[in-house]
Amino acid sequence: MKILGTVQHISSHRNIIVSGGKKQDNNKKNLKLPAINSIVFDQKMNRIGKVNDILGPVTNPYFSVRISKNIADENLRDLRDSHVYVK
């Protein structure tokens, strides 16, 4: 598993915004970003959704994650400020 980033915002439309953090590689060709539709997991390795969009510069990306329908709204609040992961 690879860390995707930290959950920054949870929208009312069942999306979360994840801050990918600064990438330290000087060669931008070597930076590996997850593919659109990559599966996203929480810290307990429960599937929570898929990468919907990638925003911002390659060296400091943000990710929009579409939350799966089986995740309850109450559980979304627990994701705030936590790390999420991709395979």
C-alpha cells in the first residue's frame, strides 16, 4: 500500500479532498501519481472509494476521491485529518 495523503475536506456530495503533500523528487518525470479510478483505503484497509480527479501541480497534488455508496455518512467524519492509501 502507498499513502495517498491526508483528508482535508469532506463535501456534501460524498467526495473528499486529499492533500498529497510535497513530492521531493527534482525530476518531475519520476513522480508517480495514482491513476484515475485507483481504489482508496482508510487506515484500517477498508475500501472507501476511488480517485476521481487530480488537482494542482505535480509536486504538490490534491486528489478528489468519490466515496463508495456503502460508506455511511457518520463514518465520513472520522476520515477528517487521517491518512488514506492506494494500492
